[in-house]
Amino acid sequence: MSTKPVALVTGAAQGIGKACAEALAEDGYHVVLADVQESVKDAAAALGGTGLICDMADPAAITAMFDHIEGEIGPVAALVNNAGVAMPGDFLDYDLDAFERVININLRGVFVALQRAGRTMVDKGIKGAIVNMSSINALVAIPSIPAYCASKGGVMQLTKSASLALAQHGVRVNAVGPGSIDTEMMAGVNADPGAMKMVMSRTPMLRVGTPQEIANVVAFLCSDKASYITGETIYVDGGRIGMNYLSPGL
């Protein structure tokens, strides 16, 4: 069993999730990194943490993961629900199976993990912190990722609901909504000058963010410095929420 408080980060093999695990390790947590990719084990080892394989679309796998963590490492004191997929496609031809998979990972998986972590925190009197990864697309939409937009809007509302349910137990639930961040998910945009020009046209700070900039906010929300913050979604987007999307006809 770990002598340190335990932090679980899902979708942590790379990108934002990995950066969140690094930041929480620096803050003194024993970090558990979960992902469907085997490389998560190497990422965890580099931090002196634990790497686990888990498909966040599978509720039974999520429950089994928590059982394992609690039995072998210790109860989760901080949960970062980061795992997510986008699966873009034409709106009028969007595949229902794709829609369901996005919802299952991005929203249902978040609920299952949040509920499971919350139960243990309440049962053991842990004044824990849960951070869900939402998106600016909880508020502003893109037609080619309808399931993603729906899931992130759901995460925003789920965060509020959970925060109300857990507040009296001293468990805080917040969310972070990234804008355009330099991750693997954005690699196609980075390689396309036209697409990048469009992104910059609606980003007042005129640059993409870094995974570390998201991780800094997540680590803050997991810390005592955020002890009176719950039910909030903090948008880390270079000012983008304040702008309207440009019309595709312009």
C-alpha cells in the first residue's frame, strides 16, 4: 500500500493525461495512470507510479480497476477523468455506433468512475477532489464532432450534479475545458496551414495551449488552494470562448 495519497488519471498514456499525472506526482501523489495503450505502463514507471490498462467504455473494467487500486495501492484521493475520443464525421451521415462509443467513453465512463470514486471517498471520509475533462465544445459546437460536443456538454452538467451530491461530504468536483491544445488529437490541424489559420482566427492569444498548461489547472483544482471551489468548469482556451466562431461561408 502506498504511503502517499493516491491520484488516478485516465487516458494518461500521452498528452493532457500524462501531463496531469506528472503534475500530480510533483505535488506528492502516488499516481496511477490508466489507458487502453500499453505505453501507459512506461509513462507510469517514469513517474514512480502505477500503470493500468482500462477501457473506459467498459463499466465492469472501470469497477475492477478501482477494486484493484484500493486493494493494492490505496483509496483514490484525487481522480482526473481525462480519457476521451472525438471520432469526427459528416453530421448527416454520422454513424450511430461511433456516436455511442464517444458517449460511452466520454460521458458514461466519466460517470462510472466519478460515482465509484465518490462512494469510496464518502465511505472513508476522504476530502477528495475529482476533476473531469470537459471542453470548450461543451459551450460552442463544431458540426463534424456532434457526439463529442454532446458528451462534453454532458460532462459539464454531470460535474455540477455530482458537486451538489458530494459537497456535504467535503468532496469537490470540478471540470476543465481545454481549447486548442498541442496534443496528438490536434496533430492533423498542426500539419495543415489552412486549418491552423482557422484555429488562430478564433484564438485571441494567437497560439495553441500546451498539455502542461491544462495540467497546471488540474493540479490546482486537486490542491487545497482550490478548497472552496466546486461545481465549476474552468475554460483554458486562450480567450476563445469569448469569440464567436467564424462563419464557414466567409
